[in-house]
Amino acid sequence: MAFMVKHMVGGQLKNLTGGLGEEMKAGEGEKTEAAAKGMTQEEFEQYQQQLVEEKMERDANFAQKKAERATVRSHFREKYRLPKNETDETQIQQAGDDIELPTELAKMIAEDNQEEAHKQSVIGQLTNIQNVDLDQLKDKAQATLEDLKQSAEKCSVM
């Protein structure tokens, strides 16, 4: 109960003074903080500015890494036909066009794409069938083409 009274009355008393005491304390706090670190006010401000710039740079790098990871996840979702994730898409959009995949990952993706293209071709489908000798099929196809060429040469109509 005492807390409630103190909270209600204390807030009203601060409003009556206009918060002047707080402003003076805040100004003194900055001076004492700079003095406590052994710096002048100007050095302290430069130090604070440097900290802010470093934090912004770290945040930008972190956002870039998050976007790269989101790109990798979205690639695998497309590859394995999984549902898309909206948070990944928003992370990619926030980073803009600055997203670069690691070179090793880009090589792996290119190899996967080549393998899939080979598997989708006719020859790739034939290699999946068991008991099929691909070399024998090629030889037969070439022999058939040779026969067709010879018969076309012998044809008197042509």
C-alpha cells in the first residue's frame, strides 16, 4: 500500500518541479562518465560516435549474413519442392541485391544443376533402366544411320 501511495504522490511531485532536478543530474552524469574514463568531453563524444559506427557496421554485416543464409535455405526449398518461408523472403528483400553466395556453395549448386539436367535427358533416363548397355545402343543407332545413308545413296528416286 505504501508503494502505491509513494508511486502516485511521487509522480505528482515530479510534475510540480518540472523535472528540473533530473535535467541537471543528467548533464552532470555525462561529465562524470567522460571524466571517469579519463577523457575530455570531445574525446568522449568521438568515442561514442565510433561505438555507434561500429555497431551499425556489425548490424549491416549481420543482416548480410542472415540474407545469405536465407538465400541458401530458399534454394534448397526450391530444389526439394518444400513450402516457401516468408521470413526468408523478407530477409532477402531487406538486404537488397548485395547477396553473394559463397563460391563453394555456388559450385555445388552448379554441379547439382548439371546432374539434374543430365538425369532429365533421354540418355540419363536410359542409364536408370536396369540391364541396358548404353554403348551397345549407341553402336546399333550408328549402324542404323549408316544403313539408312547407304540405302538413300542406292535409291534411284533420290
